[in-house]
Amino acid sequence: MKRLTGCRAKIDIIDEKILRLLSRRTQIAIQVGKLKRSSGRPYDSPERERDILRRFVQRNPGPLQNRGIERMFRLVIPESLEAEKKAFPGPAVIEGARQ
């Protein structure tokens, strides 16, 4: 039981780090949103999202399966985009309209 408690404590520490990193990622995404807004670029960038997913799948050291990595980041990316949009509301820019 002591080993189980120790392993769970390690997981808790890692979870806290993941939470802090996700918060930091979102803060940076908000800065990106500001830059996009000021330059008239769209918030959404499907090509960038595909590149992110591809990069993480290529760098996946395991034991998580690639499908699991993709699922997790398919949740993270939209949350970042939502934070960008909420921080700088306004009419959406259609991709390709002004860049």
C-alpha cells in the first residue's frame, strides 16, 4: 500500500506540473491571439493544428499510443483558441481574406 501511495504522490506532482504548463501555454496562446488580431490574421489555423499533432505523434516516446496523444491535443488546441477569442473578441477573420 505504501508503494501505491508513493506512486500516486508522484502522479499528483506530475499532474500539477501539467496543469501549470497548460496554463502557461494558454497565456502564450492569448499573446498569439493578440498578434493575430492586430495583423488581421484568423484565429484558427487548421494547417498549424495538423503540424502540431504531426509533430507530437512523431516525437511520442511512448508508452502512450499516438491516438491517445492526438486525442489529448485535440482537446488542448481548441481550448487555447477559445482563450484567444475570448481575450480579443470581435468579428472573425476568414482565413485567406487578409494575411
